Amino acid sequence: MTGALTILPVHGLPEVRPGDVLADLIALAADLADGDVVVVTQKIVSKAEGRLVPVDPALGARAHRPVVERESVRVLRRRGDLVVSETAHGFVCANAGVDLSNVGPGQAVLLPVDADRSARRIRDGLRGRAGVHVGVVVSDTFGRPWRRGLTDVAIGTAGVAAVVDLRGTTDTWGRPLDVTEVCVADELAGAAELVMGKATGVPVAIVRGVDPAWLRESSVRAEIVRPPAEDLFR
Amino acid sequence: MTGALTILPVHGLPEVRPGDVLADLIALAADLADGDVVVVTQKIVSKAEGRLVPVDPALGARAHRPVVERESVRVLRRRGDLVVSETAHGFVCANAGVDLSNVGPGQAVLLPVDADRSARRIRDGLRGRAGVHVGVVVSDTFGRPWRRGLTDVAIGTAGVAAVVDLRGTTDTWGRPLDVTEVCVADELAGAAELVMGKATGVPVAIVRGVDPAWLRESSVRAEIVRPPAEDLFR
């Protein structure tokens, strides 16, 4: 059918270790085509980049608290064990994106230093290794105010639009659209999450069939992170 | 490939008018299968339900302001022409969900009175009309703090989970997951938006291949809307 999308989980990736080249692992496990968007979860990006820090396992679920404080440039809210803070990247999320799950005991995982750069590295690696021109989204799981449940969003992009600007287009009545900017990178990340699950060991998915107009240089940092001056909730 | 999802735009729906039975229109236009999730944009749900109110077209982009005030139970922020407010449903969104685009001049569209009920009506209608057991998500386009760009989210569900609770499951190291609740309904709505575009006249999409465990009774109101008492940002 015209305009269909397919979302394919990538099975068979090995456990990722610091120093691994993700593009090589993905190229081996996935059958990629030009125009695909490859969504890669932050967890394996951070692991490959060695963004692991030791924590005291005796502290249990609170083991990463000192790391959270260090990774936060501003704390927005605290309640019990939950800290909602802004990171150096400008992301606002729980625990500054520091995570204890899916890593070995005594370790916590930090966000990549620059996930746009991580995405570019994977994109370029796949071009070199598999000869394909793809977009890449690095995704992470964030909460949000007002709505329960977490969704996967983009923290880095390469070769696929972060935000698509519909400014200047018109609705079906020919009037200017008041809805102008769609965050397709977040929608791609969320769509990929639907085939990944949380504990099934599928950290990569392929979205096939995206609008070719979206395949362009991009940056989550420049396009999605809202500057505090234009933010009504900071 | 195991666990793939397909997202299919539904082409050929007529312009929806008050009184139209959406299940009948969708059944005619789409080739549905048991287990599909049908995502329907709020705009045509509201139109079919007659949720249109007259506005003064001479006021231009501000024509819906009096309606926005009426539909808001609490205003969280104002800046220029933008109002971020809470609706009677508990949604926090721009302009209380009142919209001027894609309707005739001199009209504004309100949110459905109860979009979970709207979703149930479409789900039941499709069962009767097409003999298929499907899930239904009613979607709308919302902004959010801290991140630029809009994404489609669920405002009503029937027959498909709103939030999937992963509490009690473990990560690949056997430790309890700290990420517990995934808002699959919002991810389904966003995925569907990727094939709809904003001005292409595709207000319905089918998500095929979702985890059968997600096909259950559900409610956005009960599962996604965060009660003010547990909300750090209200």
C-alpha cells in the first residue's frame, strides 16, 4: 500500500562491550537498505563508548545517586528517590539519564557525551561497512509530565530529520496550518520501541519506508532541545 | 522477520461530516485483519461526533480564543497567543485541544467528550461491520515541555493497552527493571502519524503485528492521565 512503513527488530546482536564498533555489529546482524532509518538504543551506544562508571552495589537502587547529582546541571524536581533534572545536553529527564538496569552489578551507565555525534559515527560506519545510506536515531526512554508511562524519544540523529517543519504548507482547505513542526525523530524512536520491548535484548530496530524528504543532515541538540528562553516550563 | 510491525495509511476516506459512522467509513476503505490496531485522528472523530462550534472568522487566528477559555478547567501557562491549559479530560495541551485547521471557515473543533468511548464505538462498529477484532487508538497532536516539535499521542483507546506494565520483569542480568511502564498507546499514535502527514488527508492508519498480549480492554483516562497528586509539574 502506498506509503507504508515497516519496523523490523534486529535480532542476534551480541552483548555490547566498551570499544565495540556498533556499525560493524549492526552491519553483521541486519540486512539494511538505502533509505532505512536505524534506531539504536542509548544503552548499547553508551556501553560501546565506555560511558560506564563504578557505583557501590551495597547502596542498591540508590547506588547511582552521586552520579545523578554530578550529571545534573539543574534539578527541576525531587520526590523520594526520583530526581528530574536537566543534563549538560539540555535534556530534562529522570536521574539525568543515569541508569542501573541492563549493566553489570556495581556499574551505572551515563548518556553519551554527544549522541548526535554517536549517531553520525554509526551512520558513517554503516556506509563504509555495508555500503548503505541510512539515517540513524539514538533513542532513550524518558518520562514526561502530565501523562503516565514512558516513551522512547530521540537523543541523537544523523541523516534523518529530527523535526520536520510544515510551516507554510496549508491544510486541506487551503488555510495555513497552525500545527507546524512535527518531531519525527521522537516518533521514529517510539515506533522502534514497539518492536524492542524492554527485557528482550533487542536494542536495534530498522524503520523502512520513511519519506525520502526526511533523509537529511540533522541534530537533536539543534532541532529538538528547546532553549530555556522559549520554554514555558523551566 | 520475527516481531515486525507494519504501518499502513488508509487512503480514500471521504470528508467526514457530523453524524457519519466512522466504523462504516473505515470498514469500506481499509482491509482489516484480527489483531490490527486502527489509529484514528481526533479531527475526524470530533467531526463525526459533531464537536464543531461557530467562531467569528473576522478574528483570524484568534477566533477560537473564547472557546479555548471555555474548554479549559485550568490555565498552566500563557505566552502571546499560546495558552497551555488542562481540559476536563485531564489533558494538558495547547489551546485546550481546540483547533481551527482542517475545518470550514467560521468553525472550530473541540476534543471528543470522551475519546475512550469514541474508540470503543469505532472498535465495536468494526466488529459488527467488518467482523474483525481490532484495537483502536484515537490520536491527537500535542506539544510538550523541554522539547521542540509536536508528536501524536493517544487521547482514547479501546481493545489495546494504553500503558504496558513491566513491573516485576527483570533485565537481561536478572535484576528488577527500574523502567516499569511503557505508554504503548502514545507510541502507536506517533508511529501512525509517520504515515499520515499533516496535510495529506490520511486521518486513519493501521498498525499490524502488535504484541497480542497488548490487545485488552483499556482507557487513556484511567491509564495515561496522571492524577494531579502524583504529578510534579502541576
